[in-house]
Amino acid sequence: MRLNPKKCVFGVTAGKFLGFLIDERGIEANPDKVQAIIDMTSPKSVKEVQRLTGCLAALGRFLSRAGDKCHYFFGTIKKKSKFEWTESAETAFVRLKEHLHTLPRLVSPLQGETLYVYLAISEWSLSAVLLTEREGVQLPVYFVSHVLQNAELRYSPIEKFALALFMASKKMRPYFLAHKLVVYTDQPLKQPLTKLDATGRMLKWVIELNAFDISYEPRKAIKGQAFTDFIAEMTRPTFEKNVATRWTVYVDGSTTQNGCGAGIICQSPEGDKYEYAMRFNFQTSNNEAEYESLLAGIKMCKAAGAQEILAFSDSQLIVSQMNGDYEARDPNMIKYMQALHQEIEHLKSFEAKQIPRTENNQADALSKLASSASRDTPCHVFWEVKDKRSIEQELCAPMVAILDRSSTWMDPIIAYKVDGSLPDDSSLAAKIQKKSSWFEWWNGVLYKKSFSRPLMRCVTPEKGKEILDDLHQGLCSSHIGWTSFGRESLANWLLLAHFERRRPGYGAKM
């Protein structure tokens, strides 16, 4: 093998190598390449834009969030019509030149040094920065960026963060293999990227990332202006602003000589409509029927998981009382107001608006259908017959038995699932961590996983006794022997292990 002396340098502490300036302090961008971009004029053709993006690619490891900075440049290339250098592209070009004057100096990590990763996402790109910390100062090692394409643009936020880490591991693989890494994030990445129960593309990323020594910690205060610019936009992801979460309810009540009823139309954020008719087996006034329909509509939306509700009614009195413009003086109206406030107490937002009757025709038709219908229920709408007023049912609610809420086997698992707390005993903590992988905490309820069947809901001993009582002697009772009853209950996913041992007299009662 013969070496070219003109391309070889020996015994120097600083110099140009692979287009970078390298010395004992770190790695710097080639000032000639930086100046070439600064001296460029605004592109006037697609070829000039391609030349600009090619020059920026050579400086990619020094550019924080390069995908966001070049987004408007790529937009001018993709247009099939005549080339147009937009105002947004010109603004991005000016800001890019300003950023090139302050490119950071990169450092080489030392052997055995722990490296830190920050992730950032936007509507059209992913970014990551690799850092090391020396004497309390964070120093950059590498910046990477990836422009989202096709289906990647429709990924959920958690999938975009996972893809950003996977992309960083591909571009910085030597660093990931040689060092221990800590990912600072305010996203729930630890659970989906450390468990092998993921599916699809997430499973692929999990398998790839498990080859590295990666831990996840809550994001800390970042040190250094260069990194502050990197994180600045991550805290306000613009792609989530237009996500609708509010449910809409149209309600109307009807009182006739033939009976009383209510019509309710619930509309989901996606635009799906659900028609609901309710007949009352008691006499009500028009205002009471309006309140009953509004209460039923709110309860249905809450059952579907709604946290924000917008209610429409053509009753000026009901809407004004809800908004505090009118005062409720009738005893029944006061009770209805109290019941409504209890229902909306835990919602993120609730708003009631009055609309003309002409805009509430559908709910009005449902209420008249319910109030005038015969005993044969309509088959084209959801139908319910109500025997008592909601305020009468509320009066019975406080009359419940107070059960002793002692600690159960679920408490340590719930504590670990909710906030990651573990007991001080290391062996017990390891046991809880191992056991908790079989459980899921979802919407305030603990579920146990199975191999091939749906999630099983975990209940307290008191609730378990109530379920067993209903199975044995309730509305769906099965008057069979204790042994057969136990087998049948287990077949239907009820946990009866050790029940007879803990309650020795219970089986004898059945």
C-alpha cells in the first residue's frame, strides 16, 4: 500500500480532518464552509436550493434542529409548479445565517464517560443532541436531525419520540455502543421502550434499543444557551393544538297530556352522533324535563370518557340558571342545580348555550317521540324508561354502607404503577417490580394481563364478596353447590383463590 504524502499529516496536535477543525479542545466546523453559506444570496432556482441544502448537510452534526431550520427550503423543492422562493423561506434563510455565527464546539467523549440524550420533535422533523457533563458544564458531542416523511408524519407523539431515539442510535451507534446513556425526557418513554409487549414498529425499535445501556430519567434544567435553543420549541408541540376533545350535547324536554319525555343527541369530537330518547313514568314540568335531559346527556358523555362538554338547549331559563344569570327559587330547581353541579364538578370544562328551537329540531323531535310513544319502544334510537326523578335518586345515594378500606395486595402495585414508589426493602421492591409487569393501570382501575384473553379487572375483597353474592343469590343468581359455584366463577374470570380459607364460613352459607 502506498500513501499520498500530500494527504497525510503526522505528529500534529491540530489540523483539518474530514472537513473539520480538530484540536485538543474539540471539533469545530470548517470556517470556509460556514463562510460559503453566509456569502450565499437567496436561491433563484431549484438547483441553488439543492446546493444550499447540500452545504448544510456537511455541517449537520453542528446544527441544532437542522430539520426545522431547513423545512421551508425543502418546501420550495417539492413544488411541481414554477420555482418560488417564499417569504417564509427567506426568513428561515436569514435566521440560519445568524445561527451559523454561533455554531458550538463539539467534544469527544472520554472512555467510561456517561453521555446524556435530549430529544425534540416538531410537526415535520425529529431532533436529538448527545451531551457530556464535565465539572457541572454540559458540552455537546453530536447533533442529529431527521425529516419526517409519508406515514411518519401521522405518528402519535410518543411514537415520534421513540423514533427520534431510534434514529439517534442509528446515526451515533459508536457512541451508543461504547458508553452508558441517560435519556432526559418529560415523556413516558420508559414503559413502552423497556417492555417487549409492544407491537408493530414499536417492537422493532424496542429490540434495537435493548442492545444499548440506556436509562430514562425526568428532564432536568438544561445548562447552556445552545441547548436551551434546542429544547425551547419542544415544550409546545404545534401538531396537538387542533386536536378536538369537546363533546357536544343537544337536549330538549317535552310534557304532553300523553306523558313526559326527553330527547338527547350526543356528538363526539370526531363527529359521530348518538340519538337517545327517554320516557318518564312520572309527571314533570317542562323545566324539569329539560333538566332531566341535560343530566342524562352529561352522564352519557362522561361514560364515554368526555372531559369537555358543550351543551345546547332552547330553554332560556335552564341555560341562564346554569350560567348564573337567573336564580333558582323553586325547591326542585335548586335540587336539579345541585345535581348538575355535582356532575360537572370534575370536568375540565363545561359550557351551556341557548339556541333557537329551529336549530334544535332533532332533539325536539326525539323528546316528542318519547313523550307520546306507546308502550312499544322505537327501534331506531336508544331508548330508556325512567321511573324516578334524578333528584329523588340522588337523595338515596348517601345511604350506603361504609366499608373498612384496609390495605390490599393491590396497593403496592398501584403505587408503583402511578408514581414509581417502592418499599425500602430491596428484595420486596424487586418482587413488586417483577409482579407489576403483569398488571396495567388504566383510567384509575388496575387490570391483570393474561396470555390470550382480555384484561381482568382487579377488585377489593369487599367488592369481590359483593360480586359473589350477586352471582349466587342476586338477579343473575345460580343456586348450585359451593364446589360447582367455585369452578363456574373461576371459568368466568373471578379470582376465588384462598377465598374459602380467608372466609371459612362463607362457603357454608351457599
